Amino acid sequence: MPEVIINVPEELEKEFKNVMPVYWQLAVEKKIKEELNELVRLKKIISKSQLTEKGAKELADEVSVSLAERFSESRQ
């Protein structure tokens, strides 16, 4: 099995040491699998999309403006 080395912040390392020994390899492997599955799912969705990068940005901008307006209205 290939080995992957990751760097973690010191604060996280301290927390690792404070927790009872757990099978960290299994926990990390599970999370990596979940993330890979999500990326594969998103890649399938994107590959079928006809939306261009410019179109996606325009859509995102429209959604942002709409959400800002809703938020502003709800605060009044």
C-alpha cells in the first residue's frame, strides 16, 4: 500500500496526542474515500454541463446579489 505523509499544524498534533489511541489510518482512509467519492460525483456532473466558466461566474454573481437582497430585506 502506498504511503502518504501529511503535515498537520502543531495544535492538531497536540490534540492527536491527547486523544486515546485510535486507528488514525482507518479514520483518515475513510475521509479520503468520502472526499474522492464526492469529487468523482462532481466531476460527472460537471462533465455533462454545458455551462461555461464565464456563465458559471455570471450565475454565481446573480445568486450572490439575490441572497444579499434577501438577507438585507429580512434584517429590516
